[in-house]
Amino acid sequence: MKNNQKFTLMALALMAFVMPAKAQEQVAEAPKLDKNTVVLGVGALNATYLLVNALDQVQLSDTSFFASITQNSTKPLFFIKYEYKLGRRHTLGANFANSGFTVGGLVRDSFFLNDLGVLTQTSLDFTYTSRSLNFRYNYIFNPNAAVKVYWGLGVGVRGNSIKVKTNNKELGQFLDLPGFNLASAPSLGFESTLGIRSDIVENIGWYSELGIAKGFFQCGLTYRF
């Protein structure tokens, strides 16, 4: 009887030692919850881009500033976002966005003598660049679904820049005066979009958004870690 009691006590002691170790092992093997997301996207359906791309098809009138359009090109419109998961339905992060375009042409009735004494028509190229950095909040409507629907709101700083290039040296010296580029002053950045996202493979997915941003439509890839 004493031997049986000793065996029982030893078995209980062994179980008490092994069970916590297994519990700790299970906790260690629990899947890690992704808290961070990096998003890379491109934008489309920008109203300004549509106008710029159509300029070479526009019939200029006799009173227009340009006699002809020599350049109308757009810069890549892209988004780089970082999000930190605050809970099942909430994320907080930042969004950097970039856009811009160049419009150039020959100025009507603006001839001058160049360095070789040749009568030349003045050309002007305007390059506009807009960059914004917004702090952004996302609310996820269905966090457990395979395709998640969310709404995002961002507020921050928007930087604008206009550069002017000309073949007329005298005009160029005037345009290079300090303080001429008033558009470089920072302004308020804002965005509000409705989006969907889902997984492609583990930790990598896709997203698309519609709404008020540098592009009315945007889409791209996401990476969670």
C-alpha cells in the first residue's frame, strides 16, 4: 500500500512538472498576429491628368497663351502607406503620395533674338509636382471576412512645386527671382477613401480604393508583418 502511494505521488509530481512545460510550448508555438502593413499602390482617374494628356488634341484659339503645345506629360502617381493595427477593426498609420505633370509650348507673339542673332519664338515649360504626407485612420467593417471592406480618412501636409523652363534668357532671369514660386508653400493634405483588400498568399495581398485622393481610383499590393 505504501509503495502504491509513493508511485501515485511520483506520478502526480511528474504531471505537475510536465504540464506547465507543455503549456508554455503551446503558447510559444501560437501564431504571431500581424500588426504592421506596408502598402504600395498606383493611382488612376486623376482629373488633372486627363486634361494634361488631352492637351495635344485641343484646338488653340488665336487668343490663347500658347500658339502650340510642345509637351504634355504626367509623372507617376503612386502611394506608399504604413499601417499599425490597433485592434480588430482599427488601424493607424501614414500615407505618402506623389503626383505631377509637365505642360509646355510656344508662347504666342513672343519672338526674340537669341545669342546667334536668330529670331526665335519663346518656349515655356511648366512642371508641377505635388507630394503629401497624411496621417491616416482606417475602420474595417468586416475584420473576419476573406475580402475586407474598410474606410480611411487622412489629414496632413501637402507640398506643391512649380518649375518654369524657358529658352529666353531674359525671361528666365525674371522667373528665377526669389519668391516667384509661390506654389511651393505647403498646404493642407486630405484624403477619404472606401477600399477593399484580400490575401494573395500568406502575408501578401492586394487592395483597391475609391474616393478623394490624388487619384480617384488606386490599387496595389500589401505586405503584413
